[in-house]
Amino acid sequence: MPATDLPLLIDAARLAAKVSTSFSGTRAERWEKPGDAGPVTEADLAVDRLLRDVLTTARPGYGWLSEESGDATHRSGHERIFIIDPIDGTRSFVEGADTWAHALAVAERGVVTAAVIYLPLRELLYSAALGQGAWLNGVPIRASGIDAFDRATVLAAKPALDGTLWRGGAAPSFKRAYRPSLAYRLGLVAEARFDAMLTLRRSWEWDIAAGALIVEEAGGRCSNRHGAPLLFNNTDPRLDGVVAGGAALHGAMIDALEPVPAA
């Protein structure tokens, strides 16, 4: 039911922003997660609590998967689940930057049906519902039509340009740019401010779920590093890399990557 879930996600994202922006990122209490998994702050946890209360109260039959809630049994046996990153880009948040986002999605039997990415300090709200298109602040958006690497700008971390990852021993001739939030990168691809994005490392579902639908509904393609469609609510909630872009450039990027065994 993407049509009814999307307004709920939009309202919840705006409520989340009221909580997150009540904290000062640079002064918020923070600590490091075990296993070198990065920082978490009191704001992340406060947003997570709010979203879980609001969303599961509105949809008590939905499961729950969130970066800050753990996995446990919150999604076992549920056909529909919420996939949430309370603050995607926590490092940016604690630095006082404005490129962090709230990422909210609903998936049904592994397929995302409604999605929102909201950057409150930039007043950017990306949204999409399955089969109904994608929007930025209520205005329809479309992914890039560029199909040549030498005219493309791709969002990627520097390690993704390592020549061993590409056929022929060198990355294609695209221009590289970077934004710290994976959700924001996907939103930027959906609105064609950038032509593609990729991350070749294992990626958590909560970083990707919302943006994957927004890119697809904007006419782009979003897959794992092998070109296979993304499915969510996996037992291990990690994806085998992500490649997203306009349809033509996405295909060219998949073809240019050095094949590796699927994880």
C-alpha cells in the first residue's frame, strides 16, 4: 500500500527533523560503536525512538529494521517492514555539516514500496512510491540521461577507483565527486545532479532502501555491484555493493566493473 504509507513516512521524517535539529551535532554526546562501526550520538537514538513509536503505532503489523535498534526479532514473520536510518551521515552531523539525512522506507516481501530521504538543514525532501514516480520537495524528478563516461560525474569514495576493481586495470574516465551520506548520494542521482553513484563495499540495507526506490522511480537503475536487482529484509541486512545511475550509464558501469564472485 505505497499510496497510504508515503504520507506517513513524510510526516514521520518531518517529526524526526524536529528532534534531530534540537541537538547541536558538535556538542551532542557521542561514542563509537563496537567493531569500528562508526560513531553514534544521543540524537541518533532519540530519532530512532521517535520513529519507532510513531511508525509502529500507525502500522502495528509492520516489522522494524533500523540501524540503531538492533535486529533481534523485530522483523521476523512480517511481510511488510520499516527500514530506517535515523541519521544517515552521523559523522557529518557531529562535524556540524548539513549533508546528513533521515532515511525511511517500507518494504513488502523484499521490494521497497514507499521511501523518503529528508535533509532538514538543506530543506530537501526526496520521496517516491512504487509505480507512482519520484519527487524532490513535491516536484517530479528524473535521473540523468548521460550515457558516456567522459561526460559523467559519479559519486564514489576514492577506493572505488582502484584499478583492480575495473576491467582493463583502470577506472573509466568519469569525474569523481563525493558526499558522505549514501542516502543523499542516491537522492542526488535521482534528481540528475550527478549521473551515477557506486559503492563496492558491503552496504547496510538502511543506508540504501529509501534511495534505491527513489532512483528507480526517477527512471534510473539501482542494483548490486553485479547488476542484480536489490532485495531487502534479508537475513543478513547487507547488500553486495550498490551501483545507481541513469539507465544507460548504469549498464555501462556494470559492464566496466571487474567480475568478482557474489558474496
